[in-house]
Amino acid sequence: MRQFLIALRFLTILPLKGHMMNEADLAKSSSAFVLVGLVQGIMLIAADYLCGIVFHPDLVIVMILLVLVLSNGGFHLDGLSDTFDALAAKTQGNEDIDKQKRLLIMKDGKSGPAGITAIVFSLAIKYLSLRNISHFSVLTYYSSLILMPTISKWTIVVSMFYGKPARQDGLGKIFINSVGLKEVIISTSIFFLLLIPLPVIFISYGFTMKYAFYSLLLVTMYVLCRLWVSFFNRKFGGLTGDTLGAISESTEITFLLMVIVWSRFSIY
């Protein structure tokens, strides 16, 4: 419970009281990231229900995205923006100099054209994807709202396990150097356990568990994490907190697109 509360305080802006968090506490809390994603997913469903009483369905999707962004203070979107600004930097022809230049741009924190474009496209794709999914079954829509932030938190843990810190300061280093196989196993186990109640929750909608989709989902996300880690190793010399945010955003988008493709073929 302590690790969950620390993770909740770290990844969201929920007003939770507690003692000052040290590096050891933060590192251990990574195993509870998936549970934080679940909390966010429940918040999205609540936002959908409450806003749906008053607003048009298209506006409801906007409100859902607003809750998603505000719940973590735009933490991941900021990382996405900084990462793409750094990647857009012109090369100097020297690999080491280029890496240091990108890290400096990322640390600056100011959003440039590439970063703003990345945010706009990220939100636009999520909006259109959720709008599309909202026309599918209730099961598909609500389970997507739950799993979108949940699976992205799992990919953060996996990426930290395989990655190495690009710099010797910052929050990224604390997690990347501390996450081990234990945290990955716990996160994966929690994710699978979260799938078990879905048949009970959605039984009135004739829900039948499709393990093939979730198996494909985890394999795809795992491969995507490894690809991102390899890519960021080449571009930055490792991972930072910002690149982890970019990974989170990209996996949320990938998840939504997978749901759409799977549903179009009437498999989900």
C-alpha cells in the first residue's frame, strides 16, 4: 500500500498527504505504477459517465482527455514535447556532440515547433481514436478507457528495466538504475490480475474474454519498448524522464490503434 501511495503521489496531482519521498521509496514504487494507471482509467470512466449526462458525445471525449492530462499534470506530454524538440535538433556531424546537444535541449524544457506538433498530434490521434472506439461495444469502449493508462504505466517499468540513464542526474536515473526483474514481474502480474474482473464487470454486455488480444497487446508493447530503448540509446545515450514520458504517450496511442484494428475485424 505504501508503494502504491508513493507512486500515486509521484505520477498524479492527486492531493495525497504523506512523508517526504526519498530516492529509495521512489524506486520501489515503480512496481505499483500499473495500479496508478488503473486509478486513472477509473477516473476516465467516471468522467465519461458524468459528462455524458450533460454534454454531446464528442465533447465528452474532450473531457476524458482533459481528465487524463490533468490527472498527471501533463507530465508525459511534457516529456513527449521535450523529446521531439531534442530529436529535431540539427546534427553537428559528431555523435557524442549531437547526444550532448540533444540532452541540453531536452533539459531546457521550452517547447519548440517539433514538441508542440508532437503534443497536437498525440491529442488529436487519441481524440479521434476514442471517438471511433466509442461507436463500438460498451465493453470495448470502457475496457479501453481502463487499459489505456494502465498498459502505458507497464511499458514505463519495462523500459526502465532494459534502459540505462542518459545523464547522471534527474528522476529518470533514480528509477532506471533501480528497477529490476522483480518490479517487472510484479507489474506484469498486477496487469494480468486486473484483467480477471472484466468478465464480471461487463457480464451484462455479453462479454467473453479474448485472451488472444491481450497476449498480442503485451507482446507488441514489449517489442515497442525494446525498440524505443534502442532508439533512445543511439540518440541520447540512454533514457531520461522525458523519454519515458514519450514512451508512455506512444504506447497509449498504439494501444488505441490496436483496439480499432482488432475491432474492425470483429475479433475483440
